[in-house]
Amino acid sequence: MLAYERIGTGEPLLLLHGIAHRRQAWQPVVDRLAEHRELILVDLPGHGESPSLKPWRRNPSEAIREELLAFIDEQGLDRPHVAGNSIGARFALELAEAGAVRSCTLLSPGGFWYSRVDFLYTLGLFGTVMSVGTVLSPLARRLTATRAGRAFLFFWLYGKPTRPEPDLAYGDYRGLLRARPALLRFITEGAPYKGTVGPDVPVTIGWGTRDLVLPRYQARVARKRLPGAELTMLPGCGHVPMGDDPERVADLILKGSS
């Protein structure tokens, strides 16, 4: 079973983190959201405290989508709202295609690069981060304890990399390394999103203006492929905007799931 938490009251809202992250990525917005929604925070397969993605011969995208659909059924959720970041946003769209959710809020969704070059840039960035992260692993506790260390480790992920508290940053660092097998399996697919979401599922997109993982110009591709979506740029935010501007992001999610 996937690791998860349920917090708050109101209409159910499923929260899906990005690749190589964990459910605690949503921690900065939890208090704001839990006043209005029942939150279901889940670790994707191979991430956080969830078991590894199995079996190895299966297409990882299909396997994760099936596990999420099974999770929704196990939790007794009847078309919850969903919000996702990065690859979690991509899976949110696939859940919408399957008719399993009633609204989608997407934060820097994956799958909307202009060309193969765009994808190779992101692939190379993750490869570099993983390599450097492995080398620096013995120093992780000391680095995440300082503002300068957090800025060095997370400049590529956040617009304001010093904002996360040391314990959260250290947990994210360990989560990044733990997710390496899942990252290698999934990110090498490189398949762009070409699906269709029905008009009965409203889609809201937020994109950080300082996103270094999936640069802001990819938002134009997302708008073209999801013409019914409402797009909002998030000034000063990086790839994980929940940590950069919790109030703005929480408001966007509440609006998207209203």
C-alpha cells in the first residue's frame, strides 16, 4: 500500500508530489488547505515511504497510474479533486482522463516540452543533481543546516531555496536519493503529454517564473494542448512553488478545486 496521510475537513483533495520528491513537499500549504479541504497526501511508488515500483518489466507510467487508481478506490474516494506538481501533475491529468477526479490543479506539469532538446536538458539536470547529491551525501546534514548549504543544494528546485526548514530540507535530500531507481525508470521514457481531458473536469495551471527544471516557456505548450485550462504564472517561484509562495499556491489550489 502507498504511504499516505489524511488531514483536514471538506471536499477531498488528492495531492501528488513531483518525481524524486515526497508527500512532505506539500507541507508549506497544508495548514491553509486543510481548513477547507480534506487532504490526501500520498507518496508515489518508489518515493518517500511507499514501496518500490514493481514489476520492473511494466511501463512505469501505466504502473503508477494503475496504483493511483487503485489507491483512490481503496480510500473510498468518489472523484476527488486533485492537485499535482511536476510529474505528479502529469498523473493528475491521466486520472482526469480516466474520469477518476472532478478537477485538476497542475503546478509546473511534466510532459509539455517543445522538443527532444528540452527533454534532454531536464534529463541532464536530474542526472547531474543525482550524481552530485550522491557524492555530497556524507555532508548532507551539515549542508542542510545552513542557509548557504540549502541554497547550494536546492537552487535548481526552488526560487527561494533557503526557505525550507533544515529538517524538511534534509528529509527532501534523503528522499531525492531514495527515489533514484524510480527516477531512472520513469524519466528515460520522455513521452510528451498528448491526452485529452473532458470539458466536465476544470483544469488550472500554475507555473513558476523561475522554474529551472521545466522552464516557464513550456507553459505555452501546456496552454495549447489544454485549451480549456486557466493558466496563472507564479512570480518568483521555482519548480516546487509550494515552498516559495505558500499563500499564493494555496489560493490557486482552492480556486481550482472550488
